Amino acid sequence: MPDAISRPPFQRPAWIEIDESILRQNFTIISREKNPNVGIGAVLKDDAYGHGAIHCARIAAESGAKILVLVTLAEALELRREGIETPILLLGQRQPEDIPYCVDHRLTCCVHEMGLVEQIAREAERQNRIVPVHVKINTGMNRYGVRWNEAPALIEGILAHQTLQLEGIMGHFSMSDEADKSYAQFQLNNFRTILGWLDLRRIQVLYRHHCNSGGFLDLPEAHFDLVRIGLLPLGVYPSAVVRRLPGLAPAMAVKTKVALIQNLSPGDSVGYGMRYTADVSRRIAVLPLGYGDGFPRVRNEGHVLIRGKKAPLVGGVSMDAITVDVTHIPEIQQWDEVVVMGRQGEFEISVHDLATLRHSVSYDQLCAWRHRLPRVIINPTHPPSDLSSNSTDP
Ligand SMILES: *Cc1c(COP(=O)(O)O)cnc(C)c1O
């Protein structure tokens, strides 16, 4: 029979580093910033924005997160398979086929309409369970959710089912990270209308939540019982104008190594489309990663860090290679470490810098780094002893 192809004991010279001690520190800083009664819902969708959902889920739970927030059924089942028992809230809309799995694995659904409520209630009855649900209120995002003025009917519908527990009421900000908070205030007012109605009806819910990272930072009056934060614990701010938390730092860095050093003569051009032509004799370094790994597909823009110096990109970014000018770094050696995103010496290339190159936002750049880049966890640490009561580690 054919031999299994064995995995080499070394990794590709291009990788993602996740700093566990920074991740824990970020959760600690965030926890200090909020009222102790406010719980954290750690948003770990899209593999924790590329940081590794399983690892981040453990850190979040050990840091006291009450709920882990995901989107797809597969993401949630993977955490359950890994033995993570923390409550999970699934955002978005479920298809009918998902429901038996959600009930069986205690995945809490957001509900926006009566059809899904009926399906969950039936499945709860079939599995002989009381199943929590969170009602998503459309307070102005106009994506998912029941319009705030139509929510009472849906809530009454949920309360009519013995097998359902109204555990949460939630909304979602569309502009919480911008300087102008007037739309956020409009949404908050709509949310408060529903909370007022719940009070009048004397309906108790465990979790009222409306904040993402921007809301958490800038709208403390909107914290209620829980904040759903994804970007901030990773040490990245949702925008340039939100409040800063001293000590918060990015947990992710992207690194590679110098694969080859080439000498260019005047007039030589580099890469596809001859996008760069050397004016004088120059040296360039070839780096073994490209847009196939998630680097923005730019030309003659941006830089990397080598030996504590900035090396500007020359030519276009290929699928598997980028080329940088290192004429001013004569000490460079083949296989020197290169920082593509992160700190080296006195310089930092932030995720925002790279997001700007791709004409997008940091969320997009974080999620753009591909899985073919190995993810390496550095600075592993122990959970803070006073916060580990929520630990779900076996
Ligand atoms: C992604 C998401 C969040 C988290 O947003 P961050 O800005 O990353 O904190 C919260 N709530 C909902 C509904 C989301 O989709």
C-alpha cells in the first residue's frame, strides 16, 4: 500500500503568531473596564477572526466569558467536540435542519420570527428539554431581527411555550465605532422601548445585550447585562476614533523569512507586469508569502520589517511571493526573520496599515489571513486564578 506522506517536523517559513499572554492580558484589561455585573460574550466567529477559535474559546472561558458567540453550526460543533462546555450563542438565522443539533448540543439560537420559535419549541419537546432563546431586536441595523415595534408579539409567542426559556433580548449597533453616536442613540432608544415593555409585563430576562466592541468602549450606558465583543479582546480597535484602553495590544503577528536575496542592475524590472524597474543597482529580498496567504494584492505600496528597518515592497504582490527593497540593509542574511504584521524594533505594522492597503477594515484583513499559514501560539500562560471559575477545561 502507498506510504502515508509524513508531515515534516518543521513549518513553512511564513506563519501567524498568536501571543497567549497578550490575549489573556487583553481580557483582564477589558474586565477591569466594565461593571462586574456585566458579562462578556466572546465573539469567536470566523475562527476568532483568524486567531483560532478553539484556543481563543479556552482563553475567553478561563477569563470569565459567560457566553461564546459564533455564527455557523459547524463552528459551534467543533468547540463542543473539543470539550468546550461554555454556553454558545449562534448569531444569524438557523435553517430548520440545524435545530436538532442546536438543541442536542445546547447551542442557543437567536430568533427573529415565529416560524423558528415553533421549530425550536417542537424539537425541545421531542428531546424533553427546556431550551433558551435570545430574541434579536432590529433596532435599526435592518439586517436580522424582529422590528422593535413588532417584538412584543414574538415575545408573547415564546412565553406561550413551556419548553422555551426567554434568556436574552439583544440588538446590534451599526455605527457604534464612529464619532457621531446619534444613530447609536436612536437604536438604543428603540431597544429601551422594548426593555420598558418587558418591565411593564414583568418579564425577566437574564441577558439584555446590544454592544459590540465600539459600543463597549464608547457607550457604557448600553452595556446592560452582557457585551458581545470580538475584535477588542484580540487587541484591535474597531476604528481610529473609539476610546483607547491603556495596555491593550494586538495578539496576532504575521511573520516570514527572507527566502532569497537578488541583485538588480539599473533597468531590471521585478515581477508580473513589470510594475517596478530599478533606477540604480539595488538589492531585493524575496519573501515566501503572497496574496494567496491573505497579503493585500498591492503594487509598490507598503513595507515589511527586516533587522529593525522598513523594507518597502517593490513590484506587485504574487500569489506566493512578495519582493522588497533591501538596498539600505546591507547586513541582511538569507532566512532572516521578517515581520509582515506586528512589531520589530521601534516599528510596528498594524492590521489597520494592511487594511488600508486593501481599501478595507481591520476585521477584513484579520479574516483574510489564510489557513495555509501555520498558526503558532507563543508565550503560553496560566489562567488568572481569580477569574478561572468559568473554566471549561477538563
Ligand atoms: C461580529 C458581531 C459582534 C462583535 O463585533 P466586534 O466589533 O468584533 O466586537 C457582536 N454582535 C454581532 C451581532 C456581531 O455580528
